[in-house]
Amino acid sequence: MILKSFYRKKSTIIYLTIITLLFLVLSIMLIINRYLEEIKNNYYIDSNLVLIKSNIDYKDLLENYNNITNIKKCILFSYTDDLITESYVNDLNINNKVIVYPDDVLENEEIILGLMTYYYEFSKSKISNILNESIKVNFDGKELNLNLIDVVDNERKSNIYIADELFEELTINNYSYTFNIKTEKDEKEVRKYLDENIDGEVYYLKYELADDYVINEKIDNYISISKILTLVLSGGLLLILIIINKNIIADLDKNMMLEHKLGVKPMDIKKNVMKRLISLHIISFMLSIIVALIISNVIVSRYYIAMMLLVFIFILFIDLIMSLIININKKSL
């Protein structure tokens, strides 16, 4: 009954609209922050790769470690042919070798070369002339002649792809894996973990394009600006909410006086005020989240909901406590 009469007032609907809009702006800013962080992290994952080479199978150890992702078994070839320039394929950072992955579409003697975009563009004009040619690669001192069926744009790094059957044959007693570190802030911890647990060679490979530095710098600037704006908005939101709460409590003067005359205990009167304020904030918060998700067209993630709930609980707690201290204690009930 208390809440029903409270929400019949036009002033309550106005306050509900204002608070919802305030929470909506803050929600969108937090979504933007999250989106920028994801863009930055995607750049990091795309441009960084870890390779381990060992005679021990560390698959279970890697899969049970939360800070890495995209774990793939691989082997290393030395590309020794001249159909494509050798330096376009082999990587000096891994002893002039190239990482090889399986491809379930390929037949046993077939091979695909994946070239970094820069090298692919240089080689594009002659690709049609070298398809179905036999190319030479070297694996652990053994020369293999495989049939080149395609050369593809592999964007940041060069790789080789061979048939599953041949890959399984070559990986007997050979346990090499590549994977990505989930976030840049995890890199130090991952390096320490691998140093302590891996008996073999570990390579930290970077595949940066010419404009990566500029792009990352811009993203960092956007993130800094977005975080500052979010802090300013949070402070402004808190201040406005306190003012709104003060006005709501002032509007409830007659109700509180009536409840007092009817013999309602002062503590119960305060509880009734709290019920009105908390319900108003919760409804506003839920409406703002729904609208923000519709506007931004993002998938609801546990991370985002948890983050928003923490922000909401913090603001609500400070807001209500300060409002009640400032206003209700002034009443002589």
C-alpha cells in the first residue's frame, strides 16, 4: 500500500525517469569502457603468440591453466624451397622455422602456405603459376616433398598447413603447442608459470603490423578519457541522487507526520522511507540496464552484470546513507 501510493504521484514518475536516465548514461559508459578494453585485448592476442617445444606432453598442464587460451598442437618445419622466398615463410625468431598446423580438408601429401599479408601481396602475381608444384620442407632433418595446393593470406604471421594424417605421423614423441595469453596484464604471471613448469624451449612471438603502435596508442587514449568521464559521471550521479532523495523525503513530510500521529514508531517510519527509495533506485537501475543493452546491442555477460551491480550497490549505499543522515535526522519525529 505504501509503495502503491508512492508510485501514483507524478513527482515519483519524474524522479524515476531522471534516475533511469542517469543510470542509463553510466551504464553506456561502462559498456564503452568494456568494449575498448576488448578491442585492446584482441589486438594483444592477435599480435602475440607463445610456442613451447618439448619432448614432454604438457597438454593437460596448459589446459588447466586459466590465463591462456587457443591452445593448438603444432610442429616446426624449415621451408627450404624457392617457389616462395624463404624469408617470407620461415621465422627468424624460432630458429628460421615455420609453425605447422593440421588441416582436416587436405589429403596426405598436400600442403598450404599461409603468408603474412605483406608477403602475400608481394607473391600474389606468381601464385597461380606455382600451384600443384612439389615443394621441399624439412622436419627434424628429414626432407619432405609435398604438393602445394594453395597459398593464402594469413594476415599477421606465416604458417604451413598439412593433412591430419601426416601431422599425426610427425607428432609422435613431439609435443609442441602454441597458445595465446588471455590479457596483457597476465603476461608476467604466465612467463613465471611457464619458467617453473615447462622443460623445453619457450618462444614469445610478436607479430606487429606497421600501424599497430598508432592504433594501440589511440585505443589507450580513448580508454583513459572514457575512464575519466565515467568517474566524473559517477560523482555527478551520486550528487544528483542525493539531491533527488532530499526532495523525495521532503515530499514525504506529510506521510511521515501522519504515520507519526498514527503511532508508527520512528524506526518503522524510516524503514518505510527506505522501502520507497530503494524500490525507486532498483526499478531505475533495472530499466537503465535493459535500455542500455538494447541500444548497444551487446550480449549480456556475467562480467558486465557483476560490474554494474557492484557500481550500483556502491552508489546506492552511499546515496541512501547520506540522504537519510542529512534529511531524516532533521525531522523531529
